[in-house]
Amino acid sequence: MQTLEQFLTKHPIRLDVQPAEVDAETAERWPNANHYRCTLTNDANGYTFDVEFHMGSALTNEPTVHDVLETLAMDAVSAEVVTSFEEWADELGMNSDSRRDERIYDEVCRQNGHLFSLLGFDAYEEILYQTERD
């Protein structure tokens, strides 16, 4: 196993962070959070993608590439080890009858595709299964 810092040394990913406006549902779910639009870029393959990132109000610094990739990797593993939304919801203690929870699952799956494109197959597998997370 390697640390995320070791992974990032081998696979440098750039991060641009901007404050973000959020929709009413997100603002209601995270009333005192800090909301960001994070752009991840891999100069090796030219791939870039944007992701919303939310941090509790006690965390006053902007997110780092470590924060964002660690969260994306944890989310990715949660969806990679199941075969359906219902199984994912059950594994995470969520409601498989909730359309909101299904939208979250769909977003995790969409982000997984972007993370895969950002990193490529080998690095994607490496960050999911061979990299320690905090």
C-alpha cells in the first residue's frame, strides 16, 4: 500500500478551486458549508473535469488535491464493489426507495467515469485498491 501523497508524486494532478453557488436543495442539506467548484487536470493526458466539493463550516481552508481525490476515490470504491443502486444504498445505509439517494448514486457513477478518464485504467485501479485513505 502507498499513501495518497506517494500516488500524487507518481501521478501529478492539478487542482483549481473556486467558490461555488449551489442550488436550493444543496444549500438546505449543507446550510453552513463551504461550497467549491474544483477543476482537476492531468497534464499527462490532457483530461480535465469539474466537481462540486462541499466542506463543513469548521474547515476554513480551500480543499486540496489530496482532499478531492481522496473523496472521489472513496466514492468510487463504494460504487465499484456493488452491482446496483439498491445494493449501494443498502451497503451505505441509505434508502433504496429515495429518488434523492438514487441521484447521489448516479452522480457518484458519473464522477467515477470522469475519475477513470482523468487517471487512466492503471492509476484508477491503483488509487482505489492500492492507496491508503485517511
